[in-house]
Amino acid sequence: MALTATSAFAGGYRVSLQGQQQLGMGHTGVAVTNSAEVLFFNPAGAVFLKDRFNVSVGANALFARTKFQNETYNWKASTENTGTPFSLYASYKALDWLAVGLAVYTPYGSAVEWDQDWVGSHLVNNIDLQAIYVQPIASIKLSDKFSIGGGPIFVTGGVEFNRNLTRSLTDEEGNRSDVTIEAKNVTAWGWSAGFMFNPLEDVRLGLNYRSEITMEARDGDATFSDLPAFAQGIYTNTTFNADLPLPAELTAGISWQINDKWLVAFDYNRTFWNVYESLTVDFASPSIATSVNPRNYKDASTFRLGTQFKPNEKFILRAGWYHDESPVRGGYFAPETPRNDSQGYTGGITYMFNANFGVDVSFLYLHFDEVDASYDHFSEDGNPDVSFGGTYKNVVFSPGVGLNYRF
């Protein structure tokens, strides 16, 4: 699963598929203590889990489709991509006031593969980005109503990216010249912390912060292909350095246990995308200029609403909705992240084989607003503002399955 963790993306390259039960509830969870999935949403809640030992494991099959069209020039292109984001959570209540656990999940990644040499190939032909988070946590109950929790985050991942060098450069046989950059086993560290407060018996409040983490690719491989003879002395295979920020997030929310059967939850998430100012690739070869690709992302919000209904001890039903704002500004709409504001519709069901063991099923349908947009900052032949744009239509759907165990 780790080898195939690449995922299509929403809201930049953020992937919101971190647990089957909470995904069914619109991906709410910062103030919910249903299962070990709380280790991702708010580690402070682990100490409020009823059972001493809790495990949740799951994965999604994610299918994304993007269509591009420019009627002025009769340009058309499409891409269909798949991914398998996964999660694994385990918690143990060592003492009445202390719980510890381990979370492994994939919150960032992207996979887009346009046809080679398509009309926007000078910006991207394909990209394959993955980042896997490993987070040990501790959760401490300060009182019957208040807890804190958090822990360090270790991230490992890699990226492969291919684009054509220009809109017109070819070798003597007419093949478009391109470059592929690849970095593997890139690692970094961050942290997460949160608190949970129960002002009333049936009401929980939660807050969780996940720090910014910068993936620093060093001495990655840059490979140039299909070069004309006059360019082969310039574009020689070399190494590169590049940084990719995984932005900080702040999530606050509330849950209300209306009665023994009904639970509702609301989360507000703010992702601090402003740290992604540019994709800058610094080549080791002195003959190759540093590639600076402005991104100028803005901070973005996500509003989430979910509910859970438990008619009996065997079944639990869930439904949810969320609105995800795009961090991409006008004029910076690159086809490597062709995503606009979106609406997510979710559902899920749990079947308990017995009091301790159950299977979770979820479904997400993500509809993106159709958008006429462009990227206006490609540099070519001394011109820093070459524009490329058109109409983008996107849709994503993702079924998921998981197992939960507790005792």
C-alpha cells in the first residue's frame, strides 16, 4: 500500500481521506471520539475512547477525471488518474489519564498524467507526488472534561515530474524535448497538537494544529530527453535541489450527541497555503538556469458537516457534506493542480460482526465548479508572462473500506 500511496488531489495537493468512519461524516472528526481515527483528527481525544485498545485500518480507491478545452484554438485534452490513499491508527489507554498511539496516513499527494506532448506540455506532462506521515501520539486527560494531545510527525515521500522544455523545441526527428526530475526517499519532521473540551455531557469542542513541513529534495535526478544537437551541450543530465511545502493546518469543531442514536458534527479547517510561493528547481549544472515557477497560493478554508445514526448494535449509518476552497489564485491555474472550489458529498456504513470487530465502508463524490482559468507566468524566449488557459471540468469519486477492532 505504501508503494502505491499516490493520490489525486483536491484543494491544491491536499488529500482528505484519512479514515473511513469520519469520511462518511463529511470528514469531520476534530471533536468526535468514535474510533482510533481520532489520532489523525485530534490526538487529544484518544484518552476519551471507551476501550483500552483501538485499531482502525483502511484504504480508498480514488478515481479522478479532468477535461480541458479552449474553444478559441480548438484545444482539447483529458486525464483520468487513480490513487490508493490509506490510513492505519492504533491507540492504547495505558492509564485512565494517559493514552498513546501511532498514526500512519497520506494527507498530501497528487497524480496527474496528461497525454505526452499535449498542448499544455510545456507546463506539465505528468506528476507523481507522494508523502506518507508517521505520527506517534500521547493524549493526556487533565480532567474529566479537558484533555490535550499531540506528537512529532515524520514524513517520507518522493516526486517525479515531467514537462517539455518549451512549446516548440524538438530534436532532428521532430520529437519534443523534455525534462524529468525525480527525487526519492525525501524525509522531514513536523508536529501536531490539540485539545478537547466537554462543556456539557453531550457536547464536545475540539481544536487541532498540524505544523508546516517542508520536503527538501536534495541531489535529485534531472534527465533531459529528445534534445537537438545544438542543445545537448547545455541541457546535460544533472542533479537538482527543490523545496515543496506541506502547509500547516488549523481545525476547530463541535459535536453533539443528540441521543443514543444520533450524533452531529461540524468542523472548520484553515490551511495556510500561502507558504507555496513558487516551485523552484535549482539545477547543479551551471549551464542550466534555475527554473522558477510562481504559484502564489492563498490560504483556504474548508467547511464540513456530518451526522451518524445508530439504529441498533449491528449497523451505524453516516452522511456528510463539505465545501473545499481552492488555494489557487487567478492567473496561477497550472494544469498540475487543475482544481477549483469543490463540494464533497459523503456517506458510509459500519457493520459490527460482534461488539469488538467491524467493517467500515465509505464513499466520496467530489464535484468541482467548472472554471475558465489560465496560468500566465511561463517564461520563454525572454518573455516571463506566456499565458496558457481554457475551461477545466473535474470530478472525483472514491469508495473506501476499512476494519476496526477494539477491546
